[in-house]
Amino acid sequence: MAEQRRNPGSAVFGFNDPPPERTTPAETPLVSPPRAPEPVAPPAPTPTPQYVYVQGPPPSVAAASASSGTLMMGAVIVLLVLTLVNLYLVITARQHVADVAAKQGDQLDLLTRRLNSSDERYSQLRAEFQVTSEKLGMTQQEAQRARDLAAQYQRKQQEAVSQLNAAIQKKASSEDVNNLQLLTDAKIGGVSNDIAGTRKDLDAAKAEFSGALAGTKGELTGAIARTHDELVALAHKTDRDYFEFKISKKGSQQKVGTVMIRLEKTNPKKNQFTVNLYADDKQIERKDQAMNSPVYFYLQGASSALELVVNKLGKDSIAGYVSTPKGFFPNTPNVLAARPGA
């Protein structure tokens, strides 16, 4: 038999071994033939490491990403700077508005004080004008009386001259002329005495008017008390009586001496009030008067003007005092009598 070519791979699994020879049953021994050894498995090959290669982005894409990140960071920085600038501008604008509002408030307070001072001065001048008008009315009556006497004197003188001329024209006797002259002189003398008396009355009225006006000026230019303590101090300094009052409801009224004070309305924003005064069977309205400003009015028998001052003003409420000549309200306790030991 030709020798077969051996294959190393087949030798491992026993494929290169020659096939066993066939024997007849007679030739087969009773003992079983030895068993061929089992083939040994070759050792497992050692696993080799596997490498995975990842391709990176192209250089242009990486540069574009870096450029985009830089631009984004720059935009964020710019927005942050603009936000800070806007915040600074807003804070500065608010501070400027606050400063302007404060300056305007100070100017408004100054104008309000000047307006109150002007109202007070106007009230004083108006009171002086009223006093002057009343006194001037008396002086005008005296002057009218003097003019009447002067006209009467002129008429009597003209009558005497006419009688004298008539006597001369009739060629009256010297005795009649002398008697007529004496009569004329007596009449003229009587008229002259009347004129002299009227002049004295005018001088006395003028002196009385000047004194009353000077006294009224002195009273009207007095200080204004804004508190109870200031009112007590003012009562000690001046020769007048002061009576406090308080009305806490719109439409309510309070009597001070012989004067009834009725509150009509208040305006706290403008510091103004309106009251009606009832005295001597008449009504005196004082409308839209300023707080801490004297309100003057006159009553029968008073030697000078009465003064009403409101130094506290609220919604539908006022409080203040009334100033009168000394002893004008004898049965009403004044601020000094109401506070013993003051």
C-alpha cells in the first residue's frame, strides 16, 4: 500500500493512523485489544488586545468651536458691563429725582411760610384800615359840623352886610347905624365862638383818634401764641385778656364771653378754616382764614378790636384763643385765671 502523506493536523486527531486490519472471528483473540489513547486538545490561543481608533474632529471645526466660545464669553461680559452701567444710571437718576423733590419741598415750605406771613400782614392792615375808617367816620362828622357852622357864619355875615348897606342907602341916623353895627358884631362874635368851639372839638377828636390808632397798632402787631405756654407768657406781657376755646366737630359751637363761635369747615391741606361769630345780635362770617393768623372783629363797647387766633387745626376741628381788651369779659375766666399760679 502506498504510504500516505501525513498531515500534522490530522495526526492530532488520529486521522493519519492506519486502519486496523480485519480479522476473521476465528482469528480474533478472546482478549479485547488495547484502547487507543484519547487525543489531547491543543491549548487555547492567548487572546490578543484589540485597539479602537477614534478619529478626531477636523482642525477647522475645533477652531470654530473655540472661536464661538470666545465670542460667547465676550458677549456675556459686554452684557454684564451694560447691566452694571444701567444699574448705576438708574440709581443716579433716582438720587437726582429725590434731591430735586427735596429742594422743591423746601421751596414749597418757604413759599407757604411767606404766604402765611403775607396773610398775617394783610389781616393787620385790614384791621388797621377798619379802625381808621371808623375813627375817620367820627372825624368826618365833626368836619361836616364845622362846614355847616362856617356856612352859617357866612350867611349871617352876608345878612349883616346887606342890612348895613340898606341902612346906608336909607340914610339912617348914626345911632341906628351904630346899633346895627353892634348887632352885627354880636352875631359875628357868636359865630366865631361856635367856630372856635368846633375847632377845639376837632382837635380833641384828632388827638383821641391818634391815640386810639396808636394803641390799636400796638395791639395788632403783637405776637401770636402757638401753644398754651406761649399764650400764658403773652398774657403776662400784654394788657389784654386771653380766652382759650376748642371745637372738635364741624357745625359745633362754643361760647367765649358774649361771643358764640361756630365752626363751618376746615381745610387741613391749606391750613384754612371758616367760622361764624355771633355777637350783638349780628353774624360775622370769617371765611377761609389762615391758621396762626389773627382774625379781627369789633363789638359794641370795646375800646379796640377783638382778636381770634386758631393755632391748632385738624379734620373738622379747631383750637385757639380769643383776645379782648382788659376786662371786656369780666364774668369769664381768662387763661391766667384758669391756670392758678401761672
